[in-house]
Amino acid sequence: MRRFRCDQPPIEWSLRNRFLVLCGTLFVIAWGFRALYQTPVDAIPDLSENQVIVFADWPGRSPQEVEDQVTYPLSVNLQGLAGVKTVRATSMFGFTFMTIIFEENVDNYFARTRVLDATELLGDACRRAWCPSSAPMPRDWAGCTSTTWR
């Protein structure tokens, strides 16, 4: 007595139609090579997020004082910018380091100018111990720009 298995009909069909199986296999291989050569490849892919880094320097202050006087007002002010996805900040002895991550559709230069405008407006309202300055943006930093406060 012969038992029926689920995989028997496809195998039997493949054994009876070897030419069609061979043609189908060659077609799939050729289609794979075509897709491989037509896929655009970037030499150095930009996998980073669109972000602006703000460094605010306030020497001689404790991390709590930097957090209260610099980091919190800056982060609240920067969260209201158009296209901002996330604001991350770290306060340490005498300085704060902030990363503002923008949506993917926001241009790097647009994001940088918005952050500079917002920090300069906040700089007028805060203590005169800070002096906003802009760090140069290298060409190889496609997804990241930097702003320095001293």
C-alpha cells in the first residue's frame, strides 16, 4: 500500500517536466543578475540621521547648574523648531552637549540655520557669559552639522 505525501505532486511534475524546470531556474538566475547590476550603489552610503549638534560651554559651573541654566532652556527652545524629531542633551562640568535630530525631508543647511537662529534668540535672553559661534561644517559630514557656544 502506497501512502500519499504532500510534496509528491510537485516533485513528480518537476521530474516529468525537466526542461521547464531548467528554463525557470535559468530565468530566475538571469533576473537576479539583471537586478544586481541595475541596483544603484552609493560608494559611501549616508546612514546617519539628519542632525545638528550644539555644544554650549559655561566653564566653572556644576552639571546641575548647567542643566538648569543652559541645557533645559536650550532644549525647550529647540524642540519647537519645524521638523524636529528628537532633542537629546547631556550636561557635564562646565558644558552641555545637545543633539537635535530632524526629519529626513529637512535640508541640512535649513536645519542648521534654524538652530543658529533659535540659539541666538535665546542667547540674548540668557546670561552674557555665553557667546554663540558657528562651527565650520566639513563637506564629509553630510548628515551632521555642528554649532558651538562659548
